[in-house]
Amino acid sequence: MKKTINFILNGEPVEHAVDTNKTLLKMLREDFDLTGTKEGCGAGECGACTVIMDGKAVNSCLVLAVESEGKDILTIEGLTVNGELDPLQTSFVENAALQCGYCTPGMIMTAKAMLNENPNPSLDEIKEGISGNLCRCTGYKKIIEAIHSVAEQNNS
Amino acid sequence: MNSVEYYSPTSLKEALNLLAAYGEEASILNGGTDLIVRMREGQSKPKVIVDIKKIDELHKIEIEDNYVFIGACVHLNDLGKHQYIIEKYPFLAKAALSIGSNQVRNRATCIGNICNASPLADTATPLLSLNADVHIYSENGLRTVPLNQFFVFVRKTILKQDEIVTGISFEDDDSILGVFYKMSRRKEVDLSTVCSTVIKSNKGYFVSYGAVAPTPVRLYKTESFLNENTLSQETIKEACMIASQEVSPISDIRATEKYRREIVEVTLQNSLLEWL
Ligand code: FES
Ligand code: FES
């Protein structure tokens, strides 16, 4: 069964007929080919599927695509504007804050929403802020540093 | 996931009509953090989904006429970060923010947490100790049911298929002091091994525990003992003994029965020591 929905995807208004039993995660990956958003657990535990919906970080595996009606959705692909990386993306590269990279889009989207709400988080606030995102490679240290360095740029 | 028909009514009336029309085949969708996982795992197979989030009146937190009202669609983050709740009911805010991750709390709701009726629902113990009332809407109008009569068993409440919980309310009482505890294996994004809220107010002591019985429970024997005795090292010790016998925990993957009884003693002791 399909339903037509209207929403904003990475800044562009879209109209799309989507299966009513599809999650937002599946719609992004399968219907829009936006494969930056990853599926880890599919159950709200790992944060790999994090996107920003109306300014808030959400697990796209826990949202039905049809619930996006009227919403503003931002994915990792939407962070790069005219080939210009977002400061968070640059910082992850510069700080080597990724290894396999599977958690990275979710981490960055979580960090993005956090910095929008609080441009100057402390290290502890950053740790707490990313506690819904699992990384099996890095040990988190470099991820925290990468986010912190963007926060410091905001500060100066 | 099985195929579903999706509706997003904008009024309670419309939502009720849908629930009445589709009966057992319909599921209410609120935050979705539980339902969507259950659908994915095939534990829930609704044919019709009634998304209640477009009903504006369900989104409010109201503080009026000496009552605090939390609407059905209020997210856990909105509750946990609400200035008035943080100031006057910090234990409730803490309970709300102890659930899942930030991403989950941006979607999940307090009322959803209650309606799922998990034995370890984290917002259940503060609300039980606050003597909260559940507001239930149906064709016959509005009825309120004390939260301690709402839970029936694991994942079972008194709610009927054609009813919608519009919110939960409790008396706004300046004398209330409370302590919330959540014991879990990980610090974040974990389920409670045991959770509890102990309240002290002009009306006495109110003690509630989660994950120690098929539903979140009030410990009435422990409460009467506390209300009949003055707080001291000895009476606290005795109250903890009573509480550990009053609960009926089981052993599961998170902890053994014995460990849970001990945790009940420890958390109750720590809570009461705040007021000694
Ligand atoms: S895939 Fe969504 S939280 Fe893990
Ligand atoms: S870089 Fe591999 S999971 Fe985080």
C-alpha cells in the first residue's frame, strides 16, 4: 500500500509515493539512493541511522516514512553544499575520527543537531550527546575531539 | 513488516472513529519507538495504523489549577527538559531522560512509556508515587483512572481497543520531594534492572518500584510502616527489609531475583537517607 507524502529533503521539497510500511531509513536508502544513512541494529540502539528531522536528531529506523509528511529532513548528504564539506565533516577527516566509517554519518548528524542546540558543549556534554551512537572501531576519543574542535571554532 | 493502512487524524473524534471501525486490526502510533520495532520483529501486525501525532491538543504540558497535565504526545525530551518539571519534579525529569538515547527521547513519549506497560517502564515509578491519574477518552466521553489501577500485567492495561489516553495528570504539590533511581548495566541506552521513586510530602511517603513485579508497583506495606514511624537509621533498615519482601521479582537476563531484592534495599535506603 502506498501513500503520497510531501516533505523537505536536504533543502528540496519533494513529493513521493511511499510504501506505508517502510521506515524513513529504508525510504532514504532505497527510494532516494541516499545510502549515507546506515542501518546498524534497526531497533533504536546504535544511532547509525540518525538523521535530523525538524531540527532534532532521530533514529530513522524508528520512524515510518509516512510520518515525514510536512517535515524537514536532513541527511548526511545534505550537509555538503556545493561540494563544500560541513565543518564537522572536515573535522572528522582532520582528526581521523573514523576507521571503518560505518557509524560516521550517524555520529555527524547527532553532533550537528547537538551543536545547533548548544554551540559550545563541554567534553562531558559531547560524550553524553553521542551516547546514542555506537562506534565499534575508534574508542570514541577522536570522535569526541573532532566534535570538540568544531565547538571551539564556534567559540572563537 | 506487513502491509498497513496509515491514517493521521487531526481530531480525537476522528481517531476514535477509526479505532471503532477497525477494532483489533488497528494500532495507535505515537512516538513509534516501541511499535515500529515490534512490527519489524513481527510481534505486532497491525493492519491499520492510527497516528495520533497530528492531534494538536495532545502535545501540551499544562500547569493549571494546582494540576500538572502531560499530554499523550509530549516527547520524553520535552518532559525532561521542561523548566517547571525540572524545578519542582526533578525526579520525574530524571526518569524521562534516563530512557533510551537522545534520538529515542526526541520521538518516544511518556504516555507511550506508560501505555506499553512494561514492568520496568522508567516514567511509571515517579508517576505512581505522584498518585497520577490517566485520562482516557472514548465515545462515552472522558474518564480518569488512577495509574495504580491502570496496569494489569506485563504489557497489559485496562485500556480498551476503542479508547485513547489523552494524557496523565497529578496534583501540583509544593511539599513533594522525591528521589528517582535507575540501576542498569550500562550508563546510557539501557533498560532498568530495577528502578524506583520514593516521594516524601505532607501526605506521607510514597514508594514505587519497577522491574520487581509483572507491573510497576507501589509498596503499600513499606509506605504504611514509614508513615507510622519516625525516620531513623533503625526504621530505614526495617523499611528496607519490608520492601525487599514486599516485591516479587524474577530472575532474567538482566539480574537474578536475589540481586533485585538487594537492590531494592540499597535504593530505598539511599533514597530515605536523603531525608534523615
Ligand atoms: S539502525 Fe537505527 S538505531 Fe540502529
Ligand atoms: S568507525 Fe567503525 S564503527 Fe565507528
